[in-house]
Amino acid sequence: MAGPVGFHTMTLQRRSIGFLLMTAAASLVLVPAIARLIAQEAPPNRREFTISARDYKFNPGRIEVTQDDLVKLTVRSEDVAYGFTIDHYRVSKRIPAGGAVSLEFRADASGTYAYYSNMTSDPRHGSMKGELVVKSK
């Protein structure tokens, strides 16, 4: 009777070891895949900036964000009406004299993108330039 019990115990041990090895192998494959999914589903970073326009200048003249950030810009005029355009993100707004406009977009591509006033009522609008820098993740 000792023989069959020993054989049965050894078979259970082999099955247990086989199960542990399969579980370990599956975790080597699944854990990185799950980690990637979690990273992809993490909410994007939200960045908010206020840009003032005065005397035909934008302040700040440079904004830095990271790729995939959700960017909210509030552009305020402190004197006359201005335009605010970022061609890459197809953003073009008119800021009324003494008013403000908010806009949002996802900074989906790394690079440096100009923002400028597209108004033509005064030649000084042509000198209004700034840059949005989108850094790679």
C-alpha cells in the first residue's frame, strides 16, 4: 500500500511543479502587458496656462508641456483686440479688447510650434510671436 500512495504523491508534486512553472511563465508574459495597459489608461496630465497680450507682445513668450498633456490656455488682452493662432493644433481665436478666451487641445506630437497674432488691423500684430514646446515622453 505504501507504493501506490508514494506514486500518487509524486504525481501530485509533478503536477504542482508544472502548474507553478506555467503560472510563472504566464506572469512573465502577462505582467508587462497589463502594465502597458494600465499606463495607457492613466489619465493624461492636465496643464493650464494664462497668456497675456499687451503692447503687441505675448507673455509668456514660451510654454513647455509634455507630449499627450491636455493643455488649457486662457489668453487675455490687456489693451486692444488680438488674435491667437497655433497652426499645428488648428487653433485660431480672436481675443476682444480687455477680454479673454480659453481653448483646450491635446499636445499629441512633440516639437516646437509657433503661436502668433493673425490680426492684420495693425502691422505690429505681425511681431507678436511665442512658442509652444512639446517635449517627448
